[in-house]
Amino acid sequence: MNHVKRLQESLVQANVPAILVSDITNVQWLTGFSGSSGYALVTGSDSRFVTDSRYTIQAAEEVTGLDVVTFASPVKLTEFISLQLRELNVRELAFERSVSYATWEDWVAAFADVKLTPAPDVIKPLRMVKTSEEVEKIKAACKLADGCLAHVQRMLQPGVSEYDIGLEIEFFFRRNGAEVGFAPIVASGENSARPHARASERKLQPGDFVTLDLGAKLDGYNSDMTRTFVIGKATDRHKEIYDQVLKAEVACCEGLVAGISGKEIDGKAREILDEKDLAKYFGHGLGHGLGRATHDPGGLSSRSEDIVSIGNVWTVEPGVYIEGFGGVRIEDDVLVTENGPEILTHYPKQLIEIS
């Protein structure tokens, strides 16, 4: 079943007559469109993809499961959507909660005969459970991330800058037909204590932790993996921190089974880190959903209300970040199956000392 039919079933179950999907990532997930401007108007029995004349040819090639309609200047977007609403006899329209107040005001004025209501959360649960086609695309992106790490590990030498390593990650993905899923994180020495450090001109030095967090976007779907290395000989402190993060990461990957809560699996990581008094240095959530977006719907954290289900793909990424010393993060992408968790990223996780 394609995504449009899945959404239509959810609309009927939720008693929602129609929805205007405007969040571009949701639109892309729903339709297969890869452009930057488009809307999906979906009722229980009809669906239309709306875009402007810049994308007429592209939409015809990419969009499946919906009728494609396009407009050109001087017609305005709101006028054209209003026409579609009249043709489909829509009198009540749900809108996504990501819609800005200014946009909502425009729609209220333009769709004068239509009642606008906030949409219930009908798309998130659909996006969280991946189809077999989506899983295969994520696996391909993960395989490319594995290859990228193998490619750039040779650059982890004293005197090489974080910036140059980051550029090589981007070049590798683009040379292999992908985009970067996000700006790669290359963080060495004290910078590795910053979970989202930006690559800088800092040069790698002996005794550094070096964290590489990277992901490919291939055929619309993402990977997201992290490995941490040591330049030169690891000290006992390096090893203690690394081994405890690895212990937490492995345990949480193995424990990611259907029925466990996002809060519970996050707590498991903190419990293991606390064995070495390290949980206080772990300030972010354990992981997030992965798919059409790098941060797909769903979260594994102390505040999460999500329950892990078969078909979910999650990142598992515990970390320890000690200001003035450095940090460690280890991250894998994990598919939840009937037979348990399947790890999709395969680059070695044991501590690698770069001699």
C-alpha cells in the first residue's frame, strides 16, 4: 500500500474530511517529490499534488499516487488551492500544526467557505513505521556511510584539520551520487566535548579524541552514524570513557525491541553510564527516528512518550562530553523487526587508536 492510501485510511479512522499537507518533508514522504515547493491535498477518496510551473515536468516524473495540478503567474498559490478545494467539495480542512500563524491568516482569508481545523497527529505514526521499500533505501544510505568512514579514516593523522576531513566526507558522498544528510561533525580534542561541534581549522594532535558524525541522503532517505577515534595511544581515561559509552550503546541496540518505551531505553543508557559516574556528562536524548529526514518522527529520551514498534528505524547514540578534556559518541542506525533489532550500520565500534 502506498503512503497516500495509508494516509487516507488514517483520515477516515480519525474522522478528518480532508488535510492540506504543507510541511515539505511530509509532502516528499507522501508523494516522492524531491523539489522544495509543493502541497498535498488529501481526502478520504481523492488526492491532489499542487505545485507551481517551475516543477511541472519534475512533478510529472516523480509524484505517484496523486493527481498533479500546477499553476503559473499571475495566479496565486492560495487562489489555486482554493479552486482545488471547491472542485473536491471540501468544506472542512485540517492543517498541520507546523503551519505558521501568518500562513494560517492567509488561508483563513483565501478559503472563506472552508472551516480550518488543526490536524490530529495522523502522519507521524505512518512515517515512523517504514515500508520495505523505505527500509531498503535507508540500508543503501547506511552502506554508503560505512564506506565513507572507511575512506576518511586514513586522514585521521596529526596535522590534518577538522575542516579538510569534513570536506572529504562531503566530496565522498557527492562522488557516490548522494547528498550530505547534514553538515558532518568533525570534532577533535577539546572540541569533541561539543556534541554538535562545527568543523574548524583546528589540526588533529596526539592524545585527541576525534568524533566523526556523518550521514548520506540517498534516493531521499538518510543514514546517521558516529564513531570516535583516538589519535596516538589511548590513556586509561580515554579507555574508561570509551568502553562505558560502548557498553551503553551495545546494550541499548540489543534492547531496542517492540514494546519498550523511548523513555525506558534512554534510561538504560544512563544507568550504564552511571556505573562510572558518567551519566552527568550525557545531556541529550539517546536517539531519534531516521528516514526521509535525518531527524524523522519519534524520539528516545527521558521525555519521550513513544513506544518502539516493528518497522521503526532509530538512531542509538549515547555520548559523554567532558569540557576541557573531550568527548565520545558512538551511533548506529537500528531497524526494529519481528526477530529483534537489526543494526544497519556496520563500521567497527571497538576503540581504534590511530598510530
